[in-house]
Amino acid sequence: MMQNEAWFHETLEFAKALHHGQVDKAGAPYWMHLERVARRLAGLFPDATKAQLQAALLHDAIEDAGATADDLRAAGIEEDAIAAIQLVSRNLDPDGTYLEWIGRIAATGNVTAIRVKLADNLDNSDPARVAALAAGPRMVAEKYAPARAILEQAL
């Protein structure tokens, strides 16, 4: 399994450094979400590539940690991963609604970006996480479920 490879651990440590001190909406260290997304992607897609797992671990690096494509490149992240991370960074494509943005990701046909966003969506929709958030159930029904349908159809 690729999660046992040295590069996986190195990428996770890089993600931990980028997101140092950040917590998710439930108060847990943010890097745990990133690792869950990567593991979920690997579980969903046994043919997942190194670039796809790198992108999963770093999918919020640009949006939430202020990293640049050049920062990722300097850390040895594959170009396919960097392209996908850019596609799933909402701050680089802020126009319109969340679902319109998801539609634009789906329309690119970039399998890495679509798989990463799908795994991210599934982690954000996890019943255990949703239960910890006051607006969780409504968010899943109104935001994550329709987005998941768009992404699954694109694959």
C-alpha cells in the first residue's frame, strides 16, 4: 500500500507543518482530516496514484495554509498533484455558489481533482464529524450530498 511509502509520510509531515496549529470545525488537529481524506481516496480507488494521494494530503495547502504552487514544487510534490490542488482551492476560483464551483471542478475532467474533492466531501459528510457540528445535518443535505452526486457523475 502506498500509504506505507516514505513519500506518503514525508508529504503528510509537510502538510502537518503547513497546517500547524490549525484545527477543524470539531476542534481536532486539522492534519487528521487531510490524512483521512488520503486514506479514504486510497480505499475508494485502489488504482490511486502517488499524485492523487499527494493532492489529497495537501488539498487545502493553498486555500487554508497560504502555500503556493512553487512551495509545493520545492517540496517535491508532483505536477499532477499541484494542478489538482489548484483546482480544488476555492480561493483561486471564488465566483458563484459552492455547487457551481463543484460543477466547474467536475467539468475539467481532472480525475485527480475530482477524486480528491469526492474523498474530501465524504470525510466532511462523515456522520461522526457531522454530529459534532450544530449545522452539520443541514450542511450535508444542502451542500455535500448534491456535490457528491456531481462529482460521482464526472467519474
